[in-house]
Amino acid sequence: MRRSTVDDVNGGGGARFLGVRTWVVVLIALFGFWLSHTFLAPAIESGTRSGVSVVNGPHA
């Protein structure tokens, strides 16, 4: 009987964490850095800040 290996669990193609391939995470991170230098950066930042304030709610 053959023993199960990490490659068997991961599908045999590189490291995976929570089912996400490493190259996908790197690609998303690089895309985020690229977006930060475009005209969309202020809109993304204000949207992020307002979303954080909604989640955090008012603090006394």
C-alpha cells in the first residue's frame, strides 16, 4: 500500500495554502502594487477607509 504524500494532497503542483496557489497570491499582490500607482488609488483608499469605519462602528 502506497503512503500519501504532501504532493498527493496538494494536487502535485507546488505549495498551496487554503486551496490557493502561491502564484495566484503573488499575482494579486503585484496587481495591488500596480493599482496603487494609478488614478484608481484615491478611490480604493477612500472605499477601504469607509468600509473599515463601517465594520468598526462608532467608538465612545
